[in-house]
Amino acid sequence: MNPTMLYAMLVLAIVFEVLGTSAMQAAQHFTRLLPTLVMVVCYAVAFYFLSCTLKAIPVGIAYAIWSGLGIVLISVAGYFLFGQKLDFAAVLGLGLIIAGVVVLNLFSKSTIH
């Protein structure tokens, strides 16, 4: 499978994981049925796409990208959807996570280019 398709599947995995985590927040401890169902479906889709990427991307690299970008995106979603505030230290830390993912993808010989 070509690298573009692998990374597209990884991006889909990340997007569905963020959607699932957002639905978890909306599910309010599993007391709301629809957000709970959305969460379960999104996590299933996310893990399916993540598993597809592991055919060619090393698990440590895939998970670093998945978790790093997932953290940043769920923080942004929390800010806009749930009114959760981010202080300077949080924004700085999120910037460092993005920088780490960029360094990993641009300079590591462990990733597929």
C-alpha cells in the first residue's frame, strides 16, 4: 500500500478517535444513549483504520502520531465544543507536541516517506 493511503487511513483513525472522545464527553457517563452509541462506533472505526496502518507503519511511530495529533485535536474540540479553556502553558505544550510529530515525520528514518 502506498504511503499516501497509509497516512490517509491514519488521519481517518485520528479523526474518528477525536469524534469518539468528543461523544464520550457528550455521553455524560454513558447516561445519554445517542452519544454513547456514536462513541462506540467512532472508536471501532478508529481502531480499524489504525490497525490497517500497522501493516506498514511501525506501531510506535503510528501511535506517536495518533496520540500526539489526537491530543491536540481533542484539546481544540474541547475548547470550541465544550468551552474548556487553554492557558499559555497548555497552548505551548500542544505546540511542542505538534513540533514532535513534525520532527518525527520529516527526519525519522523509521517513518514511511
